[in-house]
Amino acid sequence: MKEDWIECTLGEVFKTTSGGTPSRRNKSYYEGSIPWVKSGELDKGIVDDTEEKISEQALKNSSAKIFPKGTLLIALYGATIGKLSFLGVQASTNQAICGIFQVENFNSKYLYNFLLFSRPKLISQGTGGAQPNISQTILKKLQLPIAPLVEQQAIVNKIESLLSSLDSGIADLKKAQDQLKIYRQAVLKKAFEGAYSNKKYKKQTIKSLCEVVRGGSPRPAGSDLFYNGPIPFMKVKDISRNEGVFVNQSEHSIKEAGLKKTRLVNPNTLLLTNSGATLGIPAITTIKTTFNDGIAAFLNLDDDLLYHYYYWCSNTIYLRNLNQGAAQPNLNTIVIGNMEIPIYDDKREHSKIVQEIESRLSVCDAVAQTIQDSLEKAQALRQSILKKAFEGKLLSEEEIAQCKAHPAYEPASVLLEKIKAEKVK
């Protein structure tokens, strides 16, 4: 299927160079009109505008340079390594981006898709620790399978057709994910509006039902006098990263000496994060634990069987709308204590409601898992499509025959000689 293909390094075909960053100490450098692309902006397929723009003087006094419209940009550093975009306008870039110049006898979208396919390989070749990077040398040594130019266009057309269908399916799956979130809240909202019981309820404040307290942290943090002992010490992260109703472990621990600086609660205590970006996440601890002041605990519930019911109540209240802070939102114990939840005289109703909630949400969880599995398969399928494309297996024999019948068809070896001659010229 690759009868007229040829393979060479990317550097044999393309000219590449990276950009640069003008000195931040000179503010006038960033008051110009020349678009200046950063690697975080390589996420739209085509870059038409940039967050920052630089001046002509900035170009003269730095390694930044102008790339022509149509240049393919690839990120070389960090979390964005291997990300790609075409330039929709003339622009400069920082040094974390490599520009690959257009070649007259090569389909740029063919190269784009090949680099998209090669991204995992490039990432694996990245060097460095916290900030891995690939060099232009690594990029230029990348083996590039070259199809005849007519076939390149046919491959690009088929990739775009298949990936368009795949993207449409992914969009539907993500829409279904969003609908599940809405459905979850609807289940909880109905539960606490009496939809799952034919008995009357009355609204009561949290503080009339139990005591709400915040934890504390022994100081100084990390001190061997207080920390790394046998007693679990929960932080917000232990709850926010927890999946499900129950939490049974903590990343940190304290010693007996630290107990005076925090709180110790028994198993089956409802905990609630009360500050920061993860405010309002509930969890029921199944272990005896201490916790910091980013967590509130509900103590002395009048019925141990109610703790699960309180959990779902916490899930249905729009806690973020009640936060008492701005940059660092938080809920104090007074605000939490004044919240109202529906309470039934017959305590058995609470258990019944919990069963109704969990029955519906278990179905929801199963659907959510199916969607997640499908999204992962879609990503694998995307890579499979690209793999077949550059193995010469994506086009059918009939499609290849149509390419060969095209009057402009010529083997890739002839194409490569033309490219090399043009490069020398």
C-alpha cells in the first residue's frame, strides 16, 4: 500500500527555527502591534490573534522573529509539549515554540496530522524533570513517511472526514456527561422537596439538629513534635479527591501531642469542606480522624442512622452561593448552622429517601462509566486512524488507484528530489 512512498527525516524536508522572548524589563517591547505567540495559545488549530503583542524594537533586540502566515507551530516545552497550530497571520513566537516553514511540494495538513500522531513519541523523548522539553534536533531527526503529493491530499481528506465524525460523537458524549450532572442535581432536589415520600416534613436548621465545628492544625506545620504519628489527619484534598460517599484514609497524620491543636471525631461523622476552590464537598469518614480548619464536622446527631441522609442534604444545597469570601471563598460554622434541611417525624422516611436517591444515582454512575469508557475508546480510535494513515493503510485500493490515475501523480522519491532542490535554491 506504500508502493511509491519514501521515508526520510523531517529535517531533510523542512526548515525549522524557534522564537524568542524580548526583555520584560522594557515595557515598550510589549506595546507594539506584532502578534507574539506563547505555547499555551497552541490549542485552536489556527492562531489568528495573541494575548500579547510586541514592537519592531523588540524584534531587533531579541531572538524573536516573524513567521509567515501558514507556518506550522509546535510547542517544545512543558505541559504543552507537542501541541500544534497553524499561523493564520504573520506573527512572532517565544522560544518555547518551533516554527516549521511551509514547503511548496508538501501538504502542510499531512505534516500536521503526522506530528499529531507522533506527539506521544515526542513526549517520551522529552528531557528534563519538572519542565520536560524536546529540541529542534529531536524534531529534525523524526522519521517522516512521505506519500506522493496527490495521495497526501487524499489521506488528509479521509483523516478529516473520519475525525469529524469522531469529534461529533465525542461532543454528544460530553453533552451526555453534562446532562448527567443536571440529572444528579434534579434527583437530589426532588428528594428534598418531598418527591420520594408521601409524608409531610418540616424545615429545620442544621444547628438545631447537631453541632457544627471546624478542625484545626498543629503549628508549626510539619513539625516532628506534632506530625507523622499514628492518628489520621485529614485535609481538604483528602475529601475533594475522594470518590463516593465515604472517606477512609488521609495523606497526613499527627501524634498525641497534636490533639490539643485540632479535633478528633468518630467514624460515621459527616465532614464538609468549607473553604477554597473545593468548598462544599461532603464525605462521611469511616475512621476515627482529626482534620484541619478547611473542614467542618457535624457532631452529636440525634440519630446515628441519619448521617447518610445529611450527606445527601449537603450535596443538594448550593453552598457556593453562600460563601463568605471572595478570592478565597469559605463557609463559616454559623452560615452552615443556619442552613435548613427537610426533616420527617418518622425517621424511617430518611432511610427510604436515601435508598431512592442511591437507586437512581447508581444507574447514573453506570451510565457515566459507560460514557467515560466510550470517550477513552474514541481517543484510542483517533490514534488508530492516524496510525493507519501513516502506515499507508487508511486508503482503500480503489482510492489509491484513483490517486495514481491523477495526471499530477508522481512517486514520493521524485517529490523529495524536488523539495531538496528547492531547499538548496
